[in-house]
Amino acid sequence: MAFKVLDKGIEIQLQSGKLMSGDGEDGGDWIEDPELGSVRAYFNFYWLRDNCPTSFDKSTRERSFDIFQLSQAPVPEDVTISDDYLTIKWLNEDHTSQYSFQMLRDYSAPKKRHDPVDELKPKLWLSDNFMNIKRYSLDELTKDNVELLEFVRAIFVDGAVIVNGMLENDLDNLVELLGHKTPCIFGTTFDVNLKQDPSNTAYTSGALELHTDMPAMENPPDVQFLHFMKNSTTGGTSLMADGISVAKQFQQQDPHGFKMLSETEIPYFCDHDDFDIRSKHTVIKLDSQGEVKGLSVSQHMLDKLDIDQKVLDLYYPALCRFGVMLRDEKFLMRYKMAAGECMVFDNHRMVHGRDAYVGESGERHLRGTYISYCELKSKYRSLNASILNSKCS
Ligand SMILES: [Fe+2]
């Protein structure tokens, strides 16, 4: 006997590679030995009814079954079990469900569904990283899904990658390989060059301090693309540091400062003639496990701090100590991008900026856009699945 029908669910014995078959109920010898792959698993009847394989539309792949329309709680009229399947005929319904061993095994204990994205852990880096940044050609990314998968993986793991071989209007072509652009107040794409009446420090020839983009937004953009279309001016050296590397060292050296910067939300703003964006963020952002996941830092978008001035006695010195550490030569990567290259980087992780440049000394024109983690993760999962499937077939 391999199952036991209870009031609200069923207990089933799962063995390694199969269900424990039997055509009766209760009273048998239950063998529970996880080391041998034999476990007793409980499944709720609502869960079973709602997740009958027929509940999902073959075309949309979404659930089309409506459990809210059941007139009473789902209860089996008959249960049978084989090595491979659990079969339930439901009481008061003209419906029979069949569940595979694999599905039952996958859900026999509460755990998050397997997600290949969870395996992408940040690999931290220091100032000497520029030559190690992975390079991809747009042409190869367009033709080769394995290359595209590696490219997306590198964005999550390394935090910054370079795409070369980009012609003037290729930014759209690159983003379209991955998903859709995330808009901000400056549009779905933005051009970084000298502008009359600039609405952002980036649109001047002045130095741009290390920052993450748009912390004034409630959800700052996730991944940034900066396509260097022209870059021939004197000066304008690009700057970048791995914010997670810096924050982790800050945590070790200055735990009190780290606590303030990771717990105290401060205001950011982006305010001009026809927009007024405001939001609050902590400078150091932690995940649910308390691990550093990124930063929100921008002096040019930092609003006047509206927190208790007595708190600022401690907060401001901590913020300055962190700002100084961001610029430490140990972390700060300096580089000059060639025209036709695009830096793609995690906007929550990579603080970036530039030295001032001489406007009339040449041409400097960058085109930028953003994409969400959600789009990139979706692309990573679907590419990963299709490549795995093609290997299996
Ligand atoms: Fe920026």
C-alpha cells in the first residue's frame, strides 16, 4: 500500500525514481528512508485539483482552470497509483487527473522552483579589471544564441561587458536581442553630448562623479547600455567601480557606517522645467539575506537630506567615508572606450562617471538606454531552456 487518503489531502510514498505502486489504501508498511530516496509526501487536494495537467492551456501555457467555480472542496472519489502516476477521479466532477512521479517529486517539499538565474552569483572585481571585461561582437550575438546566453550570464556575474562592432543606430538592434527598453524621464534612449540648457550634468563637459543612474526614480533602471558613437575629445576618461566590492570592504572596515548607509533612506531628486521626480533609497541596498546587492548613489541627484540633523552628525561623515572609498585607486577602473563599442553594465552595481573633457577638442557622443532585470532574466531562462532542449534532441 502506497498512499493514505486524509481529510484534506493525500499521503504518498515516493521512492527513488517512482511512486510506490499499490491499488489499495492505508494499513501497509510505510518505509521512510530519505537516504534511499524513499519519502512520505503530503499533497493538499486543492493543490492537486488546481494543478491537474489539464488545468493549463496548451497554447497560452497559462492556467485556464478556475478553482473558484468549484461548488465544494475537491475530494477524490477514487485513487489509484502506479509506478509512474497518481490518478484521482474527483467526487462530484466528471474529471480525472493524472500526476507524474516527477511532478510529485518536484513538489514533495516546500522549495522554490528551480531557476537557472539563481546560479548567477556576482564575481567581484577591482581596478585592474578593464582588460578582463568580456567582449562580444554584435554580429556574433545576433547569429549565435549560445554566445547571447553567455553575454547575459556575464552581465549578471561580471556586472559589465563590452559589445563591439556597433554601427551608429545599432543600439536598438542590440537591445532587441534581449527584450524591451525601460524608459526614464529622458526617454527610451538618451543621447549624452554637449547640450544647450542641459537638464543633467551628463549633458555638460564637466566631470561626472561616480554614481548610479536615476536614484530619483522609485525603481531606478536595472541594466544600462552606453554606446560610444563618438569619443575623440581630450579628457573624458570613463570611470567605473564595482559597488558591491566597495560596499563589502566598507562593511568590514566601517560596520557602523555600513549600518547607517544600508538602513537609512535618503532623498533623491530630478527636477527641471517639466518634470519633478523624487524618491528615497538607502545608499547600500541589501537582499533578504542581508547581502549587499547594489547601491543607489548620486551626488548630482541627492536632494537636501530631510532626516534628523542630529542623525546627520553621524550619517554625513559615514556617507563621505564611503564616497572616498568608491574613488580609492584599489577599486577605480579608468578606461577609454573606442567609437563603436558599447558598455553594458548593472546600474545598481557599477558606479560610473567620467573626467571632464574639452568640448571643442573633438567629438563625444554616447547613446544610452536601459533594460530591466526582469527582461534579462526572462531571456536567460528561455535561452538556457532552448539550448538545453536542442542538446537533448
Ligand atoms: Fe550615468
